[in-house]
Amino acid sequence: MKIDGKKLASEKLSKLKIRVRRLKSKNVTPTLAIILMGNNVASDIYVRQKGIKAKEIGALVKVLPVKETTTNEELEKLIKKLDKNPKVHGIILQRPAPGNIEVDRLTDLVSPSKEVDGFGSRPAYPVPVAQAVIIMLKYVYRQSKQKQGFKKWLNSKRVAAIGKGQTAGRPIIELLSKQEANPNIIDSKTKNRDQILKRSDIVVSAVGKHVLSAKDIKKNVILIGVGLFTDKKGKLKGDYEDSEVEGITSYYSPTPGGVGPLNVACLMENLVNAADKQTRTL
């Protein structure tokens, strides 16, 4: 069965729209500043979606593109300026960043209350993409109509996580671990990849390449695809072809319309929470 990320995202955005309306009654419009670095197709798509969904709930997104030649010092000045602005409630350094950018150090210049991507060393909010994965797994759990509790259900499953990149794989692994899932981690150096996958009840893939097909996974697996890439025809693709896996999985997230929309909705939730907290502290 397909996990409809668009529907799950829409449910969350509808609730956020009500909260934004309340904030606006206090003359507060949740505002997100996105520092867009480098030239990454997936980043451009996500940034565009963030703007669309922000508008849908009544929030604002300000995209600040910076040139490839921008220095760390210039970015530092920009971040500090945004951080001091009381009308900016969330700040994101859109990842991945060019190799010369000290993205972790720069991220830590953002106040935790405004770092809505959850990447700082003192995160106040969950990483949206990781939160999206957990929401999808909770959806599957609810569909199973079991009463043992989500964590116990998740703990009873063999979980595999493919990819441990900074922007998706690593935070997903960390959040799964906090949920007591204890995922088996698969990367390019994993020798028993096939064995791990064949015995896994849940597989979360965050690579950005075509790394999975029906022969790799067992019957009735729960499959969640996070990675994105653009093929030679310029078409956006996921870590697996939906048509290859839909017949063997019990649940799977599609591309597009899977994790992506829910990722953006979770970011909007972080932004609204940030605006709410900052308003209450004024």
C-alpha cells in the first residue's frame, strides 16, 4: 500500500494554518529566512516547495541566494544580521553546502530558537526529514491496529537504514535510535548488505541513487524512500522505482508525493513553533 505523504502533510498544514491565524491576530507572521548556497537541483525543489507551503498556511519565506564565491565571513555577517532581526523566526542554511563553506560552524551561529532545521549542536527542534519518517511509521502502526504502543511495535521490527549522510541519513538514524528502533546501518562499505536487507521488516533508504529493487527486499517489507536525484532526462527520481516495489511491499512511500511533502510540513511546524515561542518570550 502506498503511504500518501501529500495527505499526511495536508493534515498537518491544516492545523498549522489555524495556529498561524492566531499568531497573525497578535501581529506576528511566522517568517523563515533560507540561505541558499551552491547549485543543487533537489535543494531548489525543496526551497520552492517551502515557499509554496509557507504561503498556504499564511507564513513567509525569504530566500537569500548567495554566490558560489561567497566566503564564510560574509555568511557569518548575514547570519548574525538575520539572527538579531525579531521579525525573522527561523533561519536555514540550505544543505548540501559547497565544500568551502563551514556549514556546521555557521549553523551554530544561529540561536537554537531560530535554527528550525534541527542541525545545530544544541537543537531545539527535530530534523524535519527524520520527523517525516517517524510520522510515516506511526501511520503504518495505526493501520496495523495493534495496541502494544508505537515504540514496542517499532522495537519488535528489524530495521535497516541505507545511507548515513549529514542531511538525511544521519538524523534519521539518530531519531530511529531515540525511538528504540536500533537500526542496522548500511553504507558503501557494508559487506553483508544483502543479508541485512532480506531479513529487515522496515527499510529506510536515504542515498540519492537507484540503490534498491524488488530482489533486494523481502515480501511485505515497509519501505520508506528519502533520497532524491535527477536522471539524464531531468526527471526527479527516488532510491527505487515505485513500480518495482509496490507488489512486494506491505507499505511504501512513493517519489514524488512521499517523504518530500511531509518533510516540508514538518519544517513549517518547526517554524510555527519557533514563532510561537519567540512571541511568548517578548
